[in-house]
Amino acid sequence: MDAAEKALADAEPVPFWLRDAARPPAGPALTGALKADLAVVGGGYSGLWTALRAKERDPSLDVAVLEAGRIGAAASGRNGGFCAASLTHGLENGLARWPDDMHALERLGWDNLRAIAATLDRYGVDAEWEPTGEMSVATEEWQVPALAEAAEKAFEYGWEPVLLGPDAVRAEVASPTYLAGLWDRDAVAMVHPAKLAWGLADACRSLGVRVYEDTRVTGLRSDARALHLTTATRKGGGGTVSARRVAVGTGAFPPLLKRVRHFVVPVYDYALVTEPLTADQRESIGWRHRQGVGDSANQFHYYRLTADDRILWGGYDAVYHYGNGMRPELENRPATFATLAAHFLATFPQLEGVRFSHKWGGVVDTCSRFCAFFGTAHDRRLAYAAGYTGLGVGATRFGADVMLDLLGVGLAPGERTERTRLAMVRGRPVPFPPEPLRYGVIELTRRAIARADRDAGRRGRWLRLLDRLGAGFDS
């Protein structure tokens, strides 16, 4: 048994965050008939922020949240807990798509991050919020000049990251693999992702929102008076909801609207968490400022410290399964866990002997532009947001406000907002082709990305073609 296998031997195949003792008991399921001003489909960040912001805009609204499983049990409780200001999956991705709007998008993203912190304070949500920033590190020579270029662009848009040479970056976090670093102290906060979801649900309830769990929406129809949802529970039975307006935030799960299925694919991401570090182990890595860390490869790792000084280590593999495959058994992928463990030990050789306590996978809602897209249906009585591609911890609050703008919640008739005038909000991503071409395109892209990492970051013909089509991928 090698070192990586030993480290994984006792890891429990469940998300670390969802094992927290603070997890509340399951809420009630919907039975019978319900009427509401606004029905929100999905009890993750997207749906919870939408319900909360709707009540903050108009306290008189009758709002109901319908969650198919448990609050925060899907992507919202399985991610790394990086809450970023970026609304566009990074400055470079945004500049490639909406250069004319980037100053506004960066300002809105910064305002959004500050508003999240203020919300946690206002409602007394203990989500282990740590505004420590994020440090991007170069582990290959070809990545070093890219960090310098990223710093220059960031300064143009109002950020003030700190560029670090090899000694300085290793003084922050002690890894022999680091060649340079770029630490943005302001653009990212660390958070306990599941506690964030549970806290948002409690905040919603405190304002009178009705929150239903084990309430899967199985159908949608409309008439002149309302939108009508049918629901079902795991034990059988269910209910109905009649609502003046509906907001849909179901992430990677099959959407109510068939048109959205062309734009979103479910991609599995995987993570490990160590046992709590001893004082000596903690001293051996430094990391006194507790910032989040991500390396600069296309197939990148993200990692951070938890409140009890474990290391969460995730990323690298992003796996799509044929036919938009989503099954519980796909959350456990031994080959990926072994790869992650080996990479962890290469990054922190001084931690050999540390064991992993948890290993898990989860689904990310990915679209071809790698950040959220929006739309309406049923005469603008239904709005949706999807495609956050891993940066939804923060951006879902912005997306909630976009959906409410599109629905006219709290606005005068016909009123438009700065958000709805953005090209990002008005446009759509490039759709994915149908199967079997969909699987082939995604798999070809994965291999091309891996090849670029082996070839000093040079993007081959396939990646350059995707760039020209507006579906380029660089992280």
C-alpha cells in the first residue's frame, strides 16, 4: 500500500460539511394544495437567495421554497466553500466575453460579496465566514508570467492583488512546488458552505417564507391566472402549488423547461478533507493568513483550511458521464481520490502520514461560458438561472436579484435595472450538441486541456477553435 492509499484508507465517502453537528433536522414536505405569490424551485443557494431577497424587496409577498431533497444537500453543501466576488468565473473569462461591461460587472460583484457578509451579520448566520482572500500559485515555469499579467489586469479593474516571488509565496504557504503567487486579499472569503445554506433557510423562515423539503416538482402548466406546479415526495403522495410567479434554481438537475437542457451539463467534481492537523503539522505548512489557494494549471486544484484546521483538497478531475449521467454511485470515484491524494502529498511532502477523513463527489452545473445565464418563460412569469460552473457560492445571490428583476418583484411595471441591461444577462451561452456528439466534444476538450498542461500551457487547435466559437475553456 503506497502513501496515498494509506492516507485514504479510513476516509468516509460523504461530504465533510454535511456531517456537521449543526445540520438541522429535515423540514416538512408539501402535501395538499398551496397558493403563493412566488414559488421558488430549488433549496440550494440559488433558491434560498431568491426567496430571501424577494421578502427583503417586498415583505408582503407570500413566498414558498420547494426542495426535492434536503436543504443544501447538493452542490450548495458539497463545494469547497470559496465565496468569490467574481460573477464571470474570473476576470479573464469575463473580458473575453463582455469587455464593455467588465467595470460594471466587477463593481457589482464586489457589492454582492459585501452584501453577503452583511446578510450573515444581519440574520446572525454563523457560517464560519473568513474574508482571507485567495492566492493563485504557479507550480510550473510557464504559469509564472501569467500571474504577472493577471495582476496587471486586476489593477485596471480596481483590485490590488499582491504578486509574490518564490520565497514570499512559500513564506505564506510552505510548499516546495510553488514558484510564484498572486494573493488577492479582498476578492474571496472562506465559508462553511452547508452552514451558509442552513443559515439562509433559517433567515427565510424568519421572514415568513415557507420552506418545504422532500418536495420534488414534477410538472408545470400555466393559465391566465397562475402557474401550476405538481409535486411528489419520496414516500408517495405530494401536492400542488399555484403561484403568480415562479423562480427556478435547480442547478445541474433536469430543469422544468426543456429549452434549458441544451445549455447545461452536469460535471462531477471531487474533494478530500484531512483529519485535523496537529500543532507541529500546522506549523510545518505556515498558512498563517488562512487564504484559499488554487494552482494555475488548466486542470487545477483548490484547497483551504477549515475552522478546525483540516485541509480541504479538491479539483483536478472534472468528469462528465454520457447522457448527462447523474447517479449516487458516481459520487465515489476511487481513481480520482487516489490521484488527488498523490497530488496532495506532492504539494505538502511534510504532511506524509496525515490521513483523510472524508472523500466525496458532487455535481456542478456547467455551461459553455462558465458563468450563469438567465431567462424567462410563460410571459415573464417564470425566471431561471443556471450554469454557475463552480462559482455559485457568491454569484447565486447576484443571480437571485437578476431573476427577481426579470420577474418585476419590487419594481415598477416595465422598470429595468442595471443588471438586466448587462450583455451577460441578455445573452445565452453556446448550446451543447445532442448525444452522442455531446460526450465526444466534452471528452475531447478534457483531453485537450490535459495536453495543454503538459505542453507548457499552449492551447492546441481544438481549444483555439472553441475560443473562436465563444466556448473556450482555460480553467
